Amino acid sequence: MSEPTRVPPSSMLLALAAMSCRDGAPQLGSDELARHLETLTGWQHKGDRIEKTYSFANYYETLAFVNALAWIAHREDHHPDLGVHYNHCVVTYSTHSAGGVTLNDVICAAKTEQLRA
């Protein structure tokens, strides 16, 4: 089975990934969130969160991704909810204190995307 073709990250994705999370970030409006989701391929807005499923060849690759994501979450002090399975991981971001999706969630989603770039 061949490796899927990787699309180079956009300049907006790179700009988001270069940012850091901030305490007290306000919830994003629907228009602003929609603009960010155009940059984050495969991410979906579901209620008060954004979510994406990442697929892998096996459990080892899934856990390697989870461990790299844990390092990002620790560094940003912004932690996703994870559904870890044999060959895939569901990553969900939401800022509970803001009651929905903030720029912090979008920043961390962009950093997550860089793990697969």
C-alpha cells in the first residue's frame, strides 16, 4: 500500500501553528471559526468542539502520534480529548472555560496537523 500524498501546509496553517495559547481566550464566532476550519483540512465543528480522526497503519504508529501530541499539549498547557484505538485516534479540542472553541483550540489543531506534515 502506498503512502498517501502529502499536501504542503498553507501559510495560514503555518502561521497558526507558530502561535502560542493564551489564558482566557474568548470563544470564536461562527464566521471566524469557519475561516479557520478552511485551513484545517479534515477538522469538523461539532457542537462546542472541533474534531478530527487520524488513521495509522498500526497501534505503534497510533501511540507514537499520541505521545507527540501529549508533548504539544503539555507545552501549550491546552489538552485535547483523545479516543485512542488500534489504528486511529480521534482528537477533540474545546475550551471548557469558554464554553466552546477558542483560538487556543485552533492553534493546537494546527500544531497537531504539523505532526503529520
